[in-house]
Amino acid sequence: MRRQLTIVVLLALTVPGCLSIDTRGPAMGTDYFGHNFVCREPQLPEHYTANYEAYRSTLAEQDRRSEPVFAVIAGDSIAHLFTPDRLQRFLPDFQVANRGIAGETAALLKTRARSDLLTLRPRAVILSIGGNDLLMGRCIPAILRDTARVIEDLRADRPDLHIYILSVPPVLSWKANSIFPYYNQLLQYLVEDYANVHYVDLWREMSSRQLPELKNEFQSSLPDGRLDRIHFNESGYRWLGEVLSRELARIR
């Protein structure tokens, strides 16, 4: 688990423009409300793209050796860190394959959703996407368009597929947490346009009642002991497993 978390951190840190310093303290993300903010379409470093494609190949090889599953979870590091061990413990009644890639963006996912997520013939696909796009300062309409493209591509091949879109969860960054709730509201509106596509709200339960940030009970640490400002801990995945178990039970 320590090795897997280290890989996730290294991949996440390759996303440019994510860490900045303000008088309010270190803050991951982009200040969408800053006076000089202009949304952009950042280019990912070449080495990240190479690592991404290599990991896609690894996942494809796993698919060739796997039987059909009830559900596939995919997207960014929130999905990636729902490891096989955690899936077995927190979603014991369902066979779920993890096809998440740390650092995934909506722009990247739309290029692989159709080819990578339906191979195991799942009844449901669970997606965690959009957080990295927001950290990078992408234009929100573009993120939503990419997400809609993912949904439409999956539904084109499998109209009966149930798709669960996770909201972007709270983190430990005033910049990110200032835009995430607004984006989540737009994401919820988007999901309502499609049959069998379900919005799963992580923000309401995982955010503190005192501050718009991740609750203490869900906060995690990096391998070097520093506070992880992006990912939640084992308790967070236990809670998420309970939520997803209830959702998946409805379509069993």
C-alpha cells in the first residue's frame, strides 16, 4: 500500500501548476476567483503521457486475463486508490475491477472510456473525474463537455449501463475547495440529463461542518508523514464503500 501511494503522489505531482503559496497558507489548485484568473487548457508533460499510456497497457493486460465483473471503477487517484484490497473489504458483495489512473483528467478519460472501461462487460461504471482538471485551472465548460462525452460514449455501446458519477470530494486547500462545490452543482445538473446516470455526493458527508474542507476523520498522511492534501484515508473508503454498496444493490 505504501508503494502504491508513493506512485500516486509522484504521478499527481507531474500535473503542472497545482501547488501555489498564498498568505492563507499552502494551497493545491487554482484560484478561480483571483483577479487575474484566466482558464486554460494546459499541456501535460511528455513523461506523464508516457507513464499514462504504459499504465493503460498494464490495465489492458489485466483485462485480457480477467472474467466479467459487476462494476468497473475508473478515473483519477480517488478511484485508483480504491485498491483491490479495499474493494474486497468495503464492497464485499460485488466484484469490482479498478481501472483508475492517478492524475487522470476528463480530457484524458474521454480518449479511453469506450475502449478501456467496457471490456469486462460490467453492469455499472463508477467514475471519479474532474478534480485534476480543476486543480490545473481548466475551463469548467470544457471539463463538463469532456465528462458528457465520456457518458455518451459509454451509453452508445451499452445503453443499459448504469453510470455513477462521484462528486469531487473536499480536500485540504482553500483554492480547490472554493471552486469544487460550484463545479459539483453543475455536474449534478449534467447528470440529470441522462437515464441510468447517477450522481453520488461525496462533499456533503466528507466536508467539515466548521470549514469547507475535508473532515479530520477522513484526512490521510503521505509516506513521509506529511499531511496528504488531496486524498482521503481508509475511513473515507469505508464510507464510500457503504454508499456504493447501497447504490449497486438497487441494480443487482
